[in-house]
Amino acid sequence: MKSIEKVSVFGLGKLGACIAATLAARGFEVLGVDIDVWDKVRKVNAGLPPVEEPLLAETVTAGRSRLRATLDHREAVQTDASFFIPPSPSLPDGSFSNEFLLKAMQPIAAAVREQGKRGHLFVCSSTTTPGAMDQVLIPMLERETEGSCGRDFSVCYNPEFIALGNVIKGLLEPDLVLIGESDAESGAALEQLYKKYNRNSPRIARMSIISAELTKISVNSYITMKISFTNQLRMIAEQFPKADIHTILEAIGSDSRIGPKYLRAGLSYGGPCFPRDNRLLAYAARQVGLEAPLAEATDKVNQQTNLDLLEKVRRLATTKDTIAVLGLAYKPATYITEESSGLYLAQQLKRHGYRVLVHDFGAKPANAPSIHEFEHVEDPATLRDRPDLKVVVICCPWPQYRALQFPAGVKVFTPWKL
């Protein structure tokens, strides 16, 4: 069995930078490859984190002697395995685009052919539409390398299960390592890498590539279903004056068949993975002539949860009032606002004519462009001196919001148990 000691990481974004840094910190020789010379390549080579993420700076420092970055994809041919983590944006039909994966993988495949290398391992860590690896990406690699997958080169599908704001720990101490393999030897080599890389001893699940593609999106689809169930139950319980959704969920979560994770009364799910992966599962079902009613209902309840929030807040104020929306990130410990309940609420309130103030402890105008359309409050403590403030809505449960004080008479609304 071949051993993986030197790796290249293509795409030094939010996930790729963390993968490269943690691999280097755990003893692997790592070459980062990116087209962004200023914000990515130069920062990595200067020992700086190329993106914002807790613990990334410390991890880059820990592995600096084994980590460097380049613009030249041809250098990656000398590594044992190449990990690819470019964006895979959603298309209108719910599928994921292969454009950036193809652009990232094609040049290194051609370089492998030009340098006459055999046995290179291509590892896809971006989420793909089920079937894309076998039907699109591997055929492209075979054409570019002029070789056969499983004989002249190998492919693994190896998406990570991480949460932004906790990526470093999530990579090093996962519950599950998922490996879809083109052949047993490549899967075994990647398994051995993870046994050295992980600080814990996670379940390493090896399977066919298509099985792994389905597993990845199914995990997130199941979690979103649990969140939507919680929100559905919360909206029902609110119609019974003596019902307490928090005690209800605590009781339900005590059943070992269900468990307490993600059974927390709150708002809609958001971020770059959950909404997209759930819709992708529904798309995959349609592609084989089936329906995915659970996935579709999950998405519908998520949309209803946002509408329910908007209507509740509108009942608390008139269009002459000022409303503060606190927490625009989709979860604490990150600055990402993609499909967050806070961003949805702020946008809808502004479109309905309200004056909207916004704040988040992670998302700022400098790192979250969507905030520019609102009046941004730099320090939420100053809200106590705003006599025009009528309603405060806490959408993201940053614990720092617990200590805030507001003018007398201000209505504070949040479904979170802060």
C-alpha cells in the first residue's frame, strides 16, 4: 500500500486553508495551490492565515515549516495526493456546478501526463452532485492523463463534516471520516493518512464514490429535517398558552432513539451547506424519477419559519419605528450570513419600510458585504442610548447578547433560550 506523506491542497478558502494548515501541523508536507496571489498565496508563505477562522492563525504557525503555497499547479505533481476544495455553487435546479472543480483538476491532470507520473491520488473534498464524480470528473481525468482510473491514477471522494467557526477542531476530531474510493488501495492509503491526522479515533467509512456522494448530502439533509421538525413543533406549541417548547424538546431529546442534538427552539437553518445539501438530495431523487417529500417539506418549513419570524416582528412595530436586528451570521463564531434568518429579516423589514439597525459579533461590513445595505451598529451597548429604538430581535444566539441593556419600553424578541 502506498503511503501519503506529501499533499497538495487546491483552493485555500474557508475550508481549504484549514485543511492545509492542519495537515501541516500534524506532520505532513503540504503545498497549497491557489490563483489568488495576494490574499492567499502570499499570506500563507508569510505565515499568516488567508481567511478568518478561529485557531487558524495558531495552526498555520504550528505547521509553518511544512506549509507553503504557490500559483504553479505543476509543482503539485511531486506530491502524493492532491486535495481539491474549490467552490461548488448551486444551480437553479438544485444541483451543484462542476465548473470550478473541473478548472482546478484539469491542469494538474495534464501536468501528471506531461511529467509521466503514475499513481497520483486525486481527492475531491468539495460536495458534488451524486453521480458527478463517476460521470463527469473521472472521465475528464482519464482524458487529461491519458490513463485509466484505478490503474494509472486514483480518485477518492472525501468531503468534510465541519461547521464554520469550529473548523479546526472539526477537522482534527470528527465523528466520521467519509471516503469514497475508486479502488481499495487508494482508500486504504487515505485511511492511513487520517489515522495519523486525526487526534481522536473517528469512524472511517469507506465505500464506493456514489455511496459517499449520497452519504454526504444525506447527513446534512437529516440534520435539517430535525431542525425543521423543531421549528414546526415550536410554531404549534406557541398556539397553546401553557405550552413550553423548551421543556417539550428537552423531554423529546431524552429518548435515546432521538437524542438532544439540534433539538433546540430557535430559527431557520442557514449557511453554505445545510440549505444547499438538502435541496441537492431532492434534486438527486428527481434525477432517478423519484420524489424526496421529506427533503422538500424540510425546505418548506424552513421558509415558513422565516415568514413566521417576519410576521411576529411586524406585529410589534409600525413602519415609523426603528428595529434592531442582532445577529446576522447564520450561527455564532462565524461571519457568514448566507441564508441566515437575521439577514432575511433585516432585508424584508427594510423592504417593508422600517428603519433597520444591524449588528453581529462576527459579520462586519469588511467581511460581510450584505451588511452594507443597513445602518450598522459597531457597539451594541450604544443601543441603550437610542430613544428611537422600539424593537430588538436577536436572531443569532451569540452569548454576548445576554448582557445588553435597552431603553425602557423596548420590546425584545428572540426564540432562543438565551
